[in-house]
Amino acid sequence: MADSKAKVLEVIHPGRANVPKTELKDKLAKMYDVKEPNCIIVFKFRTHFGGGKSTGFGLIYDSVDAAKKFEPKYRLIRNGLATKVGKSRKQIKERKNRSKKIRGVKKTKADAAGKKK
């Protein structure tokens, strides 16, 4: 991925439980001269035993479009770059059970019919 830089982040935060991701994004934006903080995505932070130190990952993209192209949907939703499609649990289960009754190519047609409702 030429459009991004990957960083392993070690955050030392004595006296604090953890550091908000927004604060980390702002700090990274200043360190790497990134104009748009939405181009930075931080994730997988784990606090070490005893506290005071956390480790995680950060990806710095060249543009928001590059971030939308390469990032998984759930991370885009977390960072406010995409919206979650709201489907109820019952709808998902009904669709699954409809597709269990059909075999082969017709299964995709049944799923498409389920989506229309």
C-alpha cells in the first residue's frame, strides 16, 4: 500500500487508565504533518499489565479516499467515515432460514428477494 504508512504506537500514560483515540490522532497529525485527521486510523490498543503503557497500531493515509478504499468497513464506521446499515436481528435470521431451503444458484435470487423487503 503506497498510499499509507503503518506505525506501531507505544503510548506511555502514567496516572491515566488509557488515552483517547482522538487525542492520539491529533498527536500523530502534528508529528507527521497530516492536514486531515480523518486520514489517520488507530486501532488494536492494549494496555499493559500494571497500566501506564499501551501498544497499538496506526495507519496514516495520504487521503480520505485512500482510507475508504483500503480500510475494512467496521473501522470506517468506527472512525466516522462510513455509516452502518441497520438491519434487525430478525431480518438477518429470516434471510438465513430462507436460503437454507434452497440449493444452488437460486440461493442468490432468494437472498436478493429478501433484501427488497
